[in-house]
Amino acid sequence: MTLGSTSNALPQLKSLKLTSVNAGKLGIETLGKAFRCEGLSHVEVLWIDSNPDIGPVGMISFLNDAFCRNKLCHIVEFKMGGTMCSYNSTVALPRPKARPFVETYSDEKNRLHGGKSGGETKEKKSEDVGKGLQEIKEVREIKEIKEIKEIKEIKEIKEIKEIDQLVAQLVKELIEQVVIEQAPEEKYEKEPQEDEVSSQESSLKEEDKEDKKSNSSVWTTLGRAISMNKTLVTLDICEELSMGDDACADLVSGLLQNVSIQHLILEGNNIQDEGAALISDVLVEQNILTNLNLRRNKINDDGGAAIAESLIDNSTLLSIDLAHNLMDTEGKWLNVFCLLWVR
């Protein structure tokens, strides 16, 4: 099996999410070639955001290949933020000039009233000031009245709360006295009940011991359950740090025998290269999965290459999410991945 060989069995990916995979210049150039050669023309959702090492030159080349030279482009959703951190496209817009305030208030008022004399305007001003002071005084009086009413209401509410607390305390004391008086009579009635509870607890402990012996591993049990199930379509195991390479071995053994699971979501776990290689066996051995999510794991170049090679013999996968893993900083893994679609 060679990565450079073309095959009609390549999956027709509809979604390709490559957020923060350290694409690099080499990787983005090969990705552009894959679109230009129409090998990835069927992709509708493309994310290449948070890859600052692409840079302006790489982005220009990719946009030309993916959008301008690709006659069969079907991209509907495209993310490219954080790919040109060294490029500053922010242009400071000129601040609008404020209109100078030329006319004063008195000049404007005289113009509106037909140019009345300065004496009349002074008298008018004094009247307006007097009215304004009167209005302020009335507003203050209204506020004082409202504050007095609010203070009275608050005092009444506090008094009611204190009364309620006293009543509750008295009721509590009465209940305690009744309980103390009836305690000797209830003592003999509770003794047989306590014996029953202790026997139940001992039986539960024995059952727990038997369960621990039979269930040596959760992942082994899950793998066995998946191999027997014929109705499960979506398996979602996210944010589970115990889901590592060893757990993948048990899970894959069940997936290889399963005939119904189409959506496998393993986001935010502890899967590394060995676990990714095991999952790639599922993609090679059976063509059932249509959606594979390995976002935010710890997959390096070897694991990524294993996933890429498995796609040569897979024809059903529609969406793969490998964002936020530990790929290299030179774009070698992305180069290997995209070479599949370069024809």
C-alpha cells in the first residue's frame, strides 16, 4: 500500500476540520493541490483556523487553489481565523470632525423669537430660573415623602419576620418535648427495624463484591456489549481521561464485530498514537463508520499517518475531526493526509 497511489475507494469527505494542527507551508500547499485537482471538491465544511504558521503567502496560494482554480468547489462553511498573525490588516479610519458650536443659547433664542431686546431676555431667564428652582423643590419633597413611606414599610416587614421567627421557635420547642416524651415507647418498636437494615446492608456488600469480580474492566465490558449490539448508531465517549490506548484496544475489538455504529465520538480523551492506529484498523476492516471525531486527544504524527493510510481502503467516511492534536510543526502529517486526494 502506497500513499501516492490513487484509488476509486477514497471516502467522499463532506467535512474536513483541521483547526490548530500546525499545518505549515508544506501542508497548506498540498491541501490546495488536493482542491485544485478536484480530489477534495466534495468537501462542504472546511476549517483551517488557528494555524498561524500558514502565513499570508500560504493563504493566498491556498485561496487561489481551493476557490479560484477549483471548478467544482462545494465549500459551504470555511474557517480561516488565526492563520495570518503576522499580517495586520487593521486600517485606522479617520475620526469624524465635530461641528463647531458657533451660536450661543441666547443668540439662538433671540433669533427664534424675532430678535427681542437683551433686557427682555434677561427677565425671561430669571423667570425660567425661578420656575426651575420651584420644580426642583417639589421633586425633592416628593422623594422625601416616598423615602419615609419606604422606611415605614421596611420596619413593618422586619417586625412581621421577628414574630414569625418567635412562633417557629416555640413550635420547634413543643415538637422536641413531644418527641422526648414518646421516645421510650418507640425504642422497642425500632429495634427489629435496625436488625433488618443491617442484614440488608450485609447482603448489598456481598453483591458488590461479586460485581467487582465479574466486571474486571469497564472497557472490556463495553467492547463485549458493542460486539453483541445491533441497534446502536451513535457512540459518544467524550472528556474521559481513562479512555487511553489500552481502552482503545478493548473498544476496537468490539467495533470490529459491530454492524450498526455509524458515529464514533471520542473527543477530549487520552488517545495517543497506538490508540489511533487501532482505530485506523476499524476504518480498514469495515465500511460502516460515517463520522469519526478524535478532537483534542494526544495523537502525534505516527497516529495521524495511520489514520491517513486507512482512508485509502475506506469508502464510507463522510466526516473526520482531528483538530487540536499534537501534530508536528512543519506540516508533514497534513502533507501525507492531502496526498491521498492529489491526482
